[in-house]
Amino acid sequence: MNVGIDLIHFATADFYLGLDEFAQQKNQDPNKYLVGIGQEKMSIAPPDEDVVTLAAKACDPLLAACDSSQITAVFFATESGVDQSKSAGAFLHGLLGLPNRCRVVEFKHACYAGAAALQMAVNSVRANANERILVVAADIARYDVDTSGEATQGCGAVAMLVTANPRILAVEPGSGYYTEDVMDFWRPNHRDTALVDGKYSTKVYLNSLKQAWAYFQEATGRGFADIQHFCYHIPFTKMAEKAHKQLVKLSNVEQTDADTLAQTQPSQIYNRVVGNSYSASLFVGFCSMLDHYAQKAHDLSGDRVGLFSYGSGCVAEFFSGVLQTGYEAHLFTKSHLAQIAQRKPLSYDTYLAYYHQPQPTDANITFDTFHTGPYRLAGIQDHKRYYLKTG
Ligand code: HMG
């Protein structure tokens, strides 16, 4: 039985900060960002947007295209969750009006949690074909102002319906994973911004790819030539390019730089203008790749996609899937393009004002309306978060 992604939709915030504007503020050459790390813009969440509202926005069109009363579980992956105890998935479950006969849980391991949730969902469906699992990965990447990480912020959410006989991607059995206890990027409980040893983190990412790729080949018998498209975790697009070049080298493949880029660049288009969305980032890249070819009416049915997830700390996994015949009819390309196009640019000062808005504390707070929907965080009263459906 094939199991995998039946539907997939991604959402991001309504605002962005251009890295040209950012470079000007920081007295840097814009090419450091545009070329050096390969980023143009980063999506910025206003104070009344969090991972729950982003996730709900990602789920809306997907639920409208399926029978949501049949959903048996919600697996919510995030590292910017809103409560130490209650799953962000439970807030989402309420906002979306999902059935009560439903398991809901939050997954965490840095950016790896999205892939972990997807794999757990796939295995649950393999065990019971009646399961229809909503996997959501949502994150808001926040670093301290005036640190090297500041240019690599962003936010986004991806919703995936995981079922038997999926219409988009059959996830193949077997994968290669790798774990090592390292401190390359972390966020202690008392902080709302991440700490990072930036250069070290890029080295650990590449080493994890090397290890996961070796295990993937051993476990599946599949190699580089069996895979047509490569999607990587994308903290910034240059990282994915470096990753793919390393994989080409490790695989002893003779190909031009142009061929190497063609295998992975379509998956970078959205991430280049959205920024890092942590656990969602790999799947934003997957949407980017699918939509890129859909716009060219280039059918990829039967092609194999290699997916590499990396979560600092660190856990990594390389796995693969095969695109199903007729998958293009089930994409949300127009919605993705419209969302990215309708975002409003922020000045650096407005970005800073959003950034410095009081984060949820013990105080009661009502948020001004910064964005119009379809969901927003209205306020916090008696330590409880209140959400509104506005769209
Ligand atoms: P930095 O110090 O700001 O930048 O740090 P830099 O000076 O190293 O420059 C970056 C690149 O731009 C260099 O190229 C420069 O040569 C080039 P490279 O040596 O890397 O090939 N450059 C230029 N190119 C053209 N024209 C110019 C120019 N100037 C410089 N004028 C760093 C960069 C990525 C370290 C920083 O942004 C950072 O700390 N980011 C956050 C950490 C991160 O994203 N790490 C990625 C791996 S870890 C990961 O992916 C997990 C993560 O998503 C979290 C999770 O798992 O939850 C982060």
C-alpha cells in the first residue's frame, strides 16, 4: 500500500523585510545577503500572528478540499510553540473545529520536527489504513537583533494530509537518519530568541547530511542516480546549494554546475523570499519545486524526490518519495503565489516595532489588529490565549 502526502498547502505572514533594506540599515553590501547567503526577503509575523494562526491559515484550503470530519490525528511540529504543556495542535484543533475523536500532539526537535511528524504519520497509516493524519509544521524564526542570525529569520507553516493511496507523494519505506548531541543552535526555556554558533552549525549540517546519506544508501539500496529532484532543509538558500554540491561530490557524479543547480534550485524559490521557517522549511521547498514545474506545465509524475531534513542539536534524516500520476491537479500553486505576492514590505523601523512588541507574559494583553486574517491571536487573559477567526 502506498502511503504519503495526499494534499499539501503552505502559508506565510502578510509582511516581509527586504534584505536590501536590511543591508542599508546595517551598512553592509546587499550582495552579502542576496548572493552570499542567497536570501532576498524574510517574512515577518506581526504581534497578533503566531504558529497557531499560521498553521490554521495553512490548513484552511486543505480542509476545504477534503472531508475534515474524517481526520483521525493532528501532529503539530514546531520549535516556537506557544505553551510548555498544551500542544499548539490543541489550539489549532479548536480553531478549525476538528472532530473530538482525534489524537493531537506536538512534535519537537528544532527544524527536524516536521520530517519526524511526517514519518510518524506515514507509519501510523501503514499500520492502519483508515488513519487520515493532518501533519502541520509551523515556525517563526527569531534571532537577537544585531547578531549574524538576524538576516536568516522568516516564518511559515505547511499543512499536509497523510493518507493511504496519496494523490501527491508516496513516501518510500526506508530512510537514513543521524543523531549527535551538539550545541550548534538552541533556545533555552527562558528565551524567545535562538542562540547559535553560526559557522559551526553549517559544518554540523553538512556532516549530518553526509552521515544520513550514507545510511540512506545502505538502508534502501538507492543512490544518487535514482533521484531526480532534491529538497533540503533551507535555513538560507546558499546552505541548500552547498549541501547539494557536497552530495554530488560524495556520490562521485560527473555533472556541470548548471546540472547540479537544476536538481535543487526549483526548491529554493519560495524559501529565498520567505526566509527560514524552521520545521516547515523543507516542505516549503517541496511546494516551491512542485509549483515551479506546475507553472511550466512540466509533469514530474513518477519522478523520485530526495528530501533531507536537518534539525540543530542535532537530528537529520534523508528519505525519498515518488510523485503520483495526476498530482498536479491537487496542488495549491495559485494560493501559494498569491500569498507571497500580496505581502506588504516593512520598513526596518516597523520591523523593529513588531519585533519588540511585548511577547506573551503573565500580563493580560489585547493585541491590536495588525493583519486581517483569516485567523489572529486576539489577546491573553488570565494566562490563556484567545484566538479569532476573522476571514
Ligand atoms: P555571517 O557572519 O553573517 O556571514 O554568517 P559571512 O560573513 O560568513 O558571509 C556569509 C557568506 O556570504 C560567505 O560565503 C561570504 O563569503 C559571503 P561562504 O563562505 O559561506 O560561502 N559574502 C558575500 N558574497 C557576495 N558578496 C558580498 C559578500 N559578503 C559576504 N559582498 C551565517 C552567516 C549563516 C553563519 C549566519 O547568518 C547565521 O548564523 N545564521 C543562523 C544559523 C544558520 O542558519 N545555520 C545554518 C545551518 S543550521 C540549520 O540549518 C538549523 C536551523 O535552521 C535551526 C533549527 O534546526 O531549528 C538554523
